[in-house]
Amino acid sequence: MHEYSLVEALVRRVEEEARRRKATAVHGLTVSLGELSGVDPELFRTAYETFRAGTLCAGTPLTLTVFAARWSCPRCQGEIARGSALRCPACGLPARLAEKADALMLESIDLEVP
């Protein structure tokens, strides 16, 4: 369950950013998660609930946005249907994975700064 180590690193990063900006509270976190990131969204949420206790994130809600895997042609930008061959039917080029489909990204931190 690498979700726990990912969340531990996330909370540590948020606390570092809050200290750097002299924040007194963290009011919200937004994280995006790609379908092909290898991270289970429910385990990630559970890990967050566990690791935020006793930190600046203790009362902070997590907004988790999950992006579906999408493939498209790098030339004509045509979308490749899910379950089909990963090659553009029009151009014949190999498909390209859409942005964020395999990523885990901290999108925003809502801080209270005096």
C-alpha cells in the first residue's frame, strides 16, 4: 500500500509550504489523480484521514479529482476509443496518453496567511 507513503509525503510537503509562507492554517487541499497512476483513490483518502491527525492538515478536507485514461493521436488530435488498438485509425500513428492520466499532482493548497 504505497498510498500511505504518498500521503505521508503529501502532508509533509503541505506543512513545509505552510511554514515557508508563515501560514497559520491549511483550509483545503486539491489533488489530481490519474486513472493509470497506480494509486487507489479510496486507499489514498483513507491514508489521508489517518496521516493528517496531529498535523496542520488535521481539519483540512481533501478534494481528490480523478482523471480517466484517455488516448489521442499526436497529429490529428483524434481521440482513440477505449478498448481499441492504441493507434490512430485515420493517421496510423501510435496513440499518446492524455495529460494527467498517469499522474498524481498536488494542484492547490488553501492557506491562511496573516
